[in-house]
Amino acid sequence: MGIRTRAQAALHAWRGTEARMVAATDVVEGGLPIGAAQPTIVAAADGMSDPSGMTVLNLLGSKAKGAPIGEHQALTVPAVLRALEVLCGLFAMTPFHYFRRTDDGKVRVDDAPEALMFSTSANAAQPAFLMKELMMGDLLMSGKFGAYIHRNALYRPHALSRLVPGSIAVNQHWDRTDGLELFYDAQLPDGTRPRLTRNDMWFVPGFSRDGLVGLDRLKLLSDSFEAAASMNEFAARFWDNNAQPSTVLTTKAKVEQSEKVKIRTDWAQRFAGPRNAGAVAVLDQEMKAEFLSHNNEEAQFIETRGFSVVEVGRAFGVPPHVLFELSRATFSNIEHQSLELYLYTMLGHFGRAQAHMTHQFAAPGHFFEANPDALLKGDIKSRYEAYSIAIDKGVLNPDEVRDLENRNKRPGGDKYRVGSGSTIEGQAPAAPAPAAPAPEPSEEDA
């Protein structure tokens, strides 16, 4: 059964089950008809819940003082904004090529509609770069990415429209014959909210604990992000108040509550804020002004702000030096940390994306593959030395090297070399030059 037929059959089966439940007239116990079939569509609220809805780890509830930190507030932290920009940029600039398997290996297919969605244009208004950037940002911040699939007359996908992650709800249907099938309740740009099958919806979960929805960083790490944002807000308020400490007005005389309010209001109007800093206060009733000092050095304010950068980098898998935290960086370990960004962070994102691209869009015998070679380029001297070794060993030919350096091919550049690089593969080695005849001995030598 094809994907389209199977998804439609599962949706039809779910609607039939729902209709039978509504029409059931058995005795009701606990709000459900006795003997009626239970619904087979189960919604996944978040990536920390199992299919039955039981919370596995209670880290997603809202805090007592209000809702978790929002994305806009989190992005006011420079480290969060920088980490998101770096990871989204690296992901978007990495090409995802479409290949066809052959007996000799693989052949790139660049003109297929499926390939053009991720290499040229995601839709008529947005380039592929922007769509991949949005995809990475949604996966990092909300743990899920969804896009509506537009199909041509041949039912081949040719365009994608990104949907707001918060408007997507994932539902699952399972039976013993076909196994798992997913459905998506999503808000479309035209204002409708239909239930979509995977023929119309491309859904990619981030790192997940239930296989349906990825973990939401904003919820899971809300305290860490809010602590960093709070330090920024404190610094802004501190300097906006001209670094003035808090003031306590004391007097030996008894002051009524109404008078206290008036005195406090009058003081705030006259002396609070940077414009009124340094104004002269005249006090009566033997009133004295005492200032509560704020020792930011003892409070390790600078150290705490630096640690928050490391915490944000840890949350996103970004080395501190990428976020311009260079207090412990050296010339030797920065290069290794940059390589770790590729190995331990970006490779996982590339693998997830190409697996979902292949699963959703690739025709039989085809697959998507990321090509992050540009991320691994070292300095020009190291690159050229590596190219020289690859050419001498017959691993690459000159044209392949020129292609890696974004240069045009040259005549004879498609030939592979073997040995020391002086012999062309498939050609007989050049005959050695004949030795020069030895000179005849002269009479003086005799």
C-alpha cells in the first residue's frame, strides 16, 4: 500500500472509530460509554511525554510566578542570539545534494523538483537558504519544524511553506497491520486548521524522548535563559539609574503612613533617575538619608555574566569562543573546539535533516546527503598540502581539487596520478632518459 493510500486509510479508520464512539448508546460510566472502542488517535503534547500522556520528567510545567520565558525575551541575551545565528547560518550554508544510487556509486540529480526545494528555492517567495535557516531555528528553540508540502500536477513535491511550530499538534494512530501513522493538526496561513496527513505535511522533530516531538529548549531550560536575561535587565536598570544606590530616609520623629507615602513619592520624583542625579536634597524633621551600597564586585556580577555565556553555549552545543567568551581560549585549543562544533553538534543536525529529507521526499533509489566540506577547510597552506598528498596518492584529480576551491576545470585535469604524482593512471611510465656516454680518456690522463 502506498504512502498516500495508507495515510488516507488510517485517517478514514480514525474517523470511523470516532463516529462509532459518538453513536454508542451503552450505559455511561465515568463519562465514557461502556464497551465503546477507545480512540486510537493520541496527541503528543511535548517531547517529554510517553504515548499514554504520562509525563516522564516533570520539567515542562510553568513556574509559579508565570509562564516560561518566551523566545523574544530569550533572544535579548546576546549569547542566545549569537548561538542561534551561528548554528542556523552553518546549517543553511551547507548544501544538501540529491543523489541516485548506481552500480558505480552515486550520481547527483540537481534538476529534480525535490532537489531544487533545498538547493535553490523553497517556494516562489523564499530561497532555500532561508527555509533551512528557519528549520534549524525552529528545531533549536521549539524542538519541531513543520512545513506544508505543495505538489505539482504529477503529485511531486515542488515547494514548502513553513508553519508556526506552536500551532502544530502531533497525533498518532497505530494498528497491528500497518503500525504507526502520524497526523498533524496545524494552523495554515489561510487561517484554517485542518488535520493533515504526512502527504501534505513535512514534520521534523528535534532531539526527542518519545519519537514524536522534540524537546523544547525554552521550556526545559527556562530558568537558565531567564537568569541570563535577568542579569541584562539588572545591568540596564542599574546604569539607567546612574548607578545610584537605594536610599533610606530615617528620622527619630514618628511619621504617619500617609506622610511616608508623600515623602517617598516626592523623593523619587526629585532624585530618582539619571537626569536628577546629583541634585541637592534639603531635609527637615531631623531626617537623614542613608545609601545602601551595591558591591557588584563582591557579588561577582561580571563573573556571573561570563558563566551565563558558557551555560548558553552548553545548552546549544556551541564552544565558548564562538560566543566571544575568550577568557580561557588559546591559539591551540580554539582550532580543536571549532572542530568539535562540527563533530559533536553540526553532524547530528545534518544527519537528522538528511534522514527526514530522504524519508519524506526521495524517490526509490535516491537519497539526500549533506556536504559540509566548507566547514572543514583549514588555512590555505594546510589545504594545499593536503591536496598535494591526495593528488600524489591518486585520491583526487586536479579538477576535483579545483572544484573544491570553486575554480573551473582545466584541460587534462581529470586524470588521476599514481605513485609520486609524476605518472598518469593508465599510462605507461615515461622511459628514463638515456645515460650520456662516458668521455674517452685523454693522453694526459694516461
